[in-house]
Amino acid sequence: MRLKLGRPDLADHAARFDAPPAAAGAPLTVAWAGVTTLLVDDGESAIMTDGFFSRPGLVAVGTRKLAPSGPRIDGSLARLGVERLAAVLPVHTHFDHAMDSAVVAARTGATLVGGTSTANVGRGGGLTEDRIVVATPGTALRLGAFDVTLVIGDHCPPDRFPGPVTRPVVPPVKAAAYRCGESWSTLIAHRPTARTMLVVGSAGFVPGALTGHRADVAYLGIGQLGLQSERYVTDYWNETVRTVGARRVVLIHWDDFFRPLHQPLRALPYAGDDMNASMRVLTRLAREDDVPLHLPTLWERCDPWT
């Protein structure tokens, strides 16, 4: 934490909220619902990363036990038009990613997919073993119309709740119960169109881990990236965007996740991040590579392959 008051003004980045909207009949769309929650949908088959909608306030997170909010989850799924999902895939198991994942999977008939920590979140949330899949890193899983490969990644420093989740997490629990667990880089390939994307939920990386993998589009988490050195940000870009050959980048995990989704979004405060610092370096890197760089609009269905 830093002793700097205030937060970046999203108006300073207004021009970046220009991810290509999906036209009617688009064969594959991506909708962002805050933090690292992404709905990837072809109209018949859909998967979702995270599925975090409860967004408890900062005071609640710091002082109380947490539990998923059924009304907020149901309202968000309705806003997205989601009734069925093939899979829910938390990018790691901190509360702001995985807390709602078992409920979302239960509501939508989805399989919960991740590592052993994700499995314990699912068990604590009441999912039966046939609804939980522990992935083998680097091995593709067939999930609806998608082939999904989870590659070992890392959490952006600092990780305030490191380590695995070793037993079922039964809400209500303190935020610390949602330890990081496995941190994934998620590669998604849509079989009918051969369109591919990479989702990196936390701005961390394992050098060389994505070598040999390709993705048309990269959705990059930038939470806490503004606290890192310019060298770190460049290495992050090299190990993700440049390694997979992405030709479009959409930035996620910059919003203040202590604020509910029915209120206007705002950036994380300077005490925990500096979005402006991240944007300065990422804008330069994107310009060097001639790669479009975007911020997503909440709930909007996009076609980043356009």
C-alpha cells in the first residue's frame, strides 16, 4: 500500500473504450463483467472466466466474513443473457475471482474447471465431484465448443493471500480463506471458427511458459501492474502478447472491485495500483508492435477478432 490519495480518472483514457462491438450474427463474442469475468459465447455454447459479481465493499472484506450474493449473481447473469454455460474457469482463487464461481456453475449447469484450489472452492460451494474438473497444466480440455488449455502463470506481486486452498471453502468465510492457489494463463480456442484468445487474469508470468502457444487476441489483467517497474511491464508484454503473437489487446482487472456493478465503474485507488502508469508503458509497447489496445465497456458484447 502507498500513501498516495485519490485514484486515476477514467475520463483520461476515454479514447481506449473502443473495443470493436459485435455485429448482429457475429460468430463469437466476448462480454466483460468487471475484474476478470469474461463471457465467451457463440450463441449456442459459452464459457466464463471467474464469474465474480458479488463485489463486497472494502469494509466488509476487511472486517467480516464473506458469502456470495445470490441477487447480484442472478442480476448479472440476466444482464449478460446467460442461462447455460459449459464451464466456469477462475483464473486463480482469490475472493475477487473465485468467490462466486461455484454458485455461477450451479446456476448455469456448468463444470467448474481449475486446479486443486478451485476444486476446494467448488466443494465448499456445494458442487458434486462430477461438476468439478482438475485440469492438467498444458493439456487441452474440450468444454462445449471450446478447447481450453490452462498454463501455469504467476500472480502479480504482491500476492496478499499466497499459497493453496487445502480444504473446502464453505462461506461465509474471511477473504483470507480464498488463497491464490494456481494462477493460470487461459488459452481458449473456438473449434467452429478457429478463433483463439489468451486470458491472463493477474499481471504475472512464468518466463517461457507460453512459448509455442498462439492466440489472436489477448485479454490482459493489469491489476497492480502500475506498482511495478517499467522493466517488469515490458517483460509482462513480452511473455504474453509478443510470445503468443496477439494482434489485439484488451485490458482487464483495472476496475475497483469493491464497488458494485450497478454503480459507475472507477479505477483502483493509487494506494493499491496506478492505472495511469500502466497505460503509459502499455501504450508505448502497443504502438511499437502496431497492436490495437483497448479498455472494455461493461456488459458490451465485443468481437475482438473483427
